Amino acid sequence: MTASSPTGHARHPLLWRRSDLALLDPGNCVRAPVVIPAQVVRLDGGIDVWDAWPLALPCGNPAPWRDGEFWFALAAPVNDDPEERHHVARIHGFHRVGGRFVHLGPVFTEGFTPGSREWSGSAKVDNGQVTLFFTAAGVRGEEQISFDQRIFASTAALDGDDDALAGWSEPVEIIRPLDRYYMAKHEATGRIGQIKAFRDPATYQCAAGREYLLFTASSAADQGRHNGVIGCAVREVDGTFRKLAPLVDACGTCNELERPHIVEHAGLLYLFWSTQAGVFTPGVEAPTGLYGAAADSMAGPWRLLNGHGLVFANPDAEPFQAYSWWVLPDLTVAAFVDYWGIRDREAREKPKGRRHFGGTFAPFLRLRLDGDTASLADDPV
């Protein structure tokens, strides 16, 4: 699959294949430090929290806000089965100040967005106007949970009289898959790793001012069980987004390349995504971790970091410890505490799962990047 890039160069997706991951030795890869109980700090309000992102300036840095930063994350009331959170997820606001996160409550009023729940996205602020890109999952008012995914944007003014964000505009669907490049049907079974994707919008603005939209998607060209891709679109002069070919094609290798985003560092672009061990095709032994690629420009070619793509994985003793990593321009890395204190997947089942689910912000990590090589920095955040 080939498409013409906005710069006029032919652009081919990076093909992430089993042969690449054969270069990965799970027993000798970079591992995140083990999270200790004192670091699992639950938030007030009786909620579980996951999938976080900052309100960012156009350059990608978190925007200063009230002596700290404004962050978004998915949240849901605590349930006996933590996996049920995906069926009632809402986007909430948080004030990050002094290294702590203070819960501010839901961003949107009940019933405002077009889905039955809200999934991950990204946010930017420019001249006091916030644009929140997000995934609407399901359909508002549906009686049975569905996994239809649509990508929307809504805007608001920063710092209203009573609220941090005031007067959200009616959400607008900004891009649709339509089975050209990207698979339009996302149902599957609803089980972890089997849902087809069109979600997780994140923007990147290059030095020339061109704005791109990245998203987690499934290939329309190969509709097999493992057909994950990282989708891409570019904003046109009229403000609409035009779909481009995927940046990364993992057909036959992996079903989900989640929460893709780009960071500029030392003259290169770094594309990061999160993937769980259970979504790789059978026979591929790759851990849950942060993966990535590098390129000189959006036109590519993209090159897998470390030759196989893995930047770092969860600890061998804690394979489910954290997930949904988000790299900031200063190379610090946010995530949430997933299931910790367990090594086997069965321990995630309720009621054991409730006891082991973190549902809160994880300690920040820091990357070290050197060309196409990536690892964790030695110095703590």
C-alpha cells in the first residue's frame, strides 16, 4: 500500500513483521523498575484511572496551568471487575501539581458526547482555545454495549469563571475509516486484544506548521485476526483531515498498536505506541511494553527502534504492572498502574483482579534516545 506524502514523496508504511520481533530476546531486554506499594497512590472520588494525556502546547509540551499542568485521563467508578471500566469510561480532568494529581471531575456533562462512553484521545491549547480529540465508543442510548469507534473533536475556552474548561462546542466527527486504508467495522467479541480499532487520536504539528492526526486502526487491506496499523491523516487548508496510508503496518504480527504519538528529539521524529503481549499473533514472544520507530521526517522511511521496536517492557516479575505509556517532549513517560503483584493472567479475574488492579497514575519514567537506539535513562524523574 503506497500513498503520496504531503511533501510529494512516495511514502510506504513501516512493515512490522514477525522477523523483526525474532530479533527481540524477551529475557534480555530493557525492563521498567518494579512499582512498589507506596507508589500506588489511589485518587479521591472512588474512581479507577487509566490512559492519561496532557493538555499540550502546539509543540507538544504540557501547557502551564495554575502552577502546574492540566491532564486528561479515562476514569470510571470502582467496580468489582476492573475490566468493566471500559463499558462506562468517561474523560476526566486532573491538576498535576508538585508531582501529584488532583481529580477535577468529568470533562463533559452526562450525555453530551455521541458515544455510550468516551475512550482515549489527546488535547492541545492555542491562544486560549482547547481542542480535545477523543474516541466515542458505542452509540449514545444503546441498550447493549457495542464497540463501534468514531473520532471526534470539541473545543472550549481555558479557565472559565467556575470551571477549568467552559462552553464545549458540539463534538464534530473529524475522520471516518470508510474501508479505504482503514477497516470500518470494529465489533469483534469485545474481548481484550480482539476488538478492531479506529480510536486514540493524537495530533502532531511539524516545524512547518502542518498538522497530522495519528490513530490506532485496523487494516482494510488485510482483515485477518492480527491486522493492526497506526493510521495517519493530514489537515488540509480547509481544516478537514485527509487520510493517508498507515505509518506502521503490523498485519500478521499484532492486532493493536495503541495510543500512537510523535515526539521530536535531536533532529529526529520518534513514533511511540503501546502493545500488550496478548495481542501478538501466536508464535511471537514479545512482552507488554512501549514500542517505537524513528524517522527524519513524516515522509519516512520509519525505522524500528532497537531493530525490533521494543523500547522497554514491564518487569519480568510484574508482566502486567503498567500500560498506556505517553512520552513527553522532555522524554519523561506517563502511564497507569494496571495489574500489579501478579505474574499469571488468571489472577486478573475477579475477585482477585480487583485486589491487584492499580487504577491510578504510575510513577513517571524517563527515556534515553540516541538515533535509532532507545532505552530507559538511569536517572529517576
